[in-house]
Amino acid sequence: MVQTKKLALYVIVVFVLYTIITSPDRAADLVGVGFEGIASAAQGVGEFMSELIQ
């Protein structure tokens, strides 16, 4: 089971590196989308906590 997780992690890392090397513009777009998603999720949690306090 542990070896399967290591293999899956290596495959993901290789895929990410391949994507970055072959199309850096697309990789930058994907990173931007990811950060936007994280930011909106954090904003939603903040709004939820603010509403709980009030």
C-alpha cells in the first residue's frame, strides 16, 4: 500500500513537471485558477465565521 502511494506521487510529480515544461503558459493559467479557488474558499469561510459571530 505504501509503495502504491509513492508510485502515485511520483507519477503526479512527473506529470506536473511534464506539463510545466511542455506548456508553461497553460501551467501558469492552471496555477492561477487554483489560487483563485483557494482564495474564494477562504473568503467563504471568513464570511461564514463572520455571520456566526453576529
